[in-house]
Amino acid sequence: MTRADDQSLVLPDPAAVARAAAAFILQCASDAITARGRFSLVLAGGRTPLAAYRLLAQAQIDAGRWHIYFGDERCLPPEDPQRNSLAARQAWLDASGIPGDQIHIMPAELGAEAAAGQYARTIAGAQPFDLVLLGMGEDGHVASLFPGQEHPARLSVVPVRDAPKPPPDRVSLSYDCLCAARQRLLLVTGAGKRDALAAWRRGDELPVARVAGCGPLILMLDEAADIA
Ligand code: 6PG
């Protein structure tokens, strides 16, 4: 059963979410390339988007017009299995045909502050992004923006310390940066996310609510996560 309201789409299972997400991304790319000759996409970390990335690896894309950025990264060595960039490369990017100089990986191995400063310079001329992909943590975090952690408003990229989700040191696009994008796509699957969805819908002040409240956002979730 699929139900869609003005912002959310409930799909039967994670595979259906991945298919819908990949289709949405490809449509956004087509629209952006038609309108502006390029498509800038911010990738989400974590496990949820990986199935969609694997579907994108099978798609025919105008790779020379795609520009890839990351919403957040863990402060670990580049080849660490927990790195979001490595997961995205293995699921999709290494086989995508997107030119290497159009894939902008967060240099999180430099440490949170140095990486945030360098990545802010990297994205300075690239905003607004066309599409930002997001997952959501079981506490309602998005990217590496966690409940109860505030960051200076003026920054586009923030260093994160003491993150409740390991590893503690991370780099993240800021709320302002995520909100400046033309469109956001949030992917949520699994019963583990139900409590955070319920808290969001109750009106709790969570990172996911803050980002959802600042501009167009499509939520794709599976029935296991749905609290209807
Ligand atoms: C990270 C991610 C994080 C992730 C959520 C959901 O680096 O951990 O950027 O924000 O999107 O924690 O993670 P899962 O998709 O693995 O449930």
C-alpha cells in the first residue's frame, strides 16, 4: 500500500524506498541539467541510502554534469570501513563515470575543525545544491547534527565533537547549508526509527524537524517505520 500526502510517501519495504529514491534523484538530475546544465547532489551517510546508490550505479546518467558532495563524514581514515565516502564509492561512485574532480569528499581524516574549514571553501561556490539526501538517526539527528548540539549560525560546514553516534568526531553541513538547498529527500526505514518519527510528528524540537521545516522536503519511509 502506498500513501502519499503533501510531503511523505509510505512504501512497503526498504527495496521499494530505494527504487523510489533512485527514481526521484534521477528526475531531479534531469530537471537540474535541463534548467542549469549541471546537477549538484549531496549524499547521505549511514546504511539507509546504500540500496538507492546501488540502483544509481545501474542507471544511465549524464555523468559529466553530476557534481557530488557529502552531508557529513566521520573523522576516520579515508579507507576506514565506517567512512561514508568509502561506502558511497563502493556502492556507486567508483562505477558511476562521474569525473573524480566532481566528487567532493569531506577530508575528515584531517580532524573535525580542519576538515570543516577546508570543506567550507570547497562548497563556497557550489550552493544552492539541487538536492540533499538525508537519513535520520533513532534520536532524530540528520547528517551529523544531533539533538542538543548547537553550532555557530554563520558556518556552512561545522566540526562535530562528542557525537552520540560513534565515532564522536565528525564533520557536517550546517542547518543553514542543508536548508539552502533547492530540495531535500529524507529516507527512513525500519522499526528502529518509529520513535523518532513519532517525536517529530508530536512537535519535538529535533534536527529532522528543523531541516524539514525550512524548505521543500520529501520523506520516503517504509511501513516498518511508519507510525500511522
Ligand atoms: C552518519 C549519517 C547519519 C545517518 C543516520 C541514519 O554518518 O551516521 O550521516 O546521519 O544518516 O544516522 O543512519 P542509518 O541509515 O545507518 O540508519
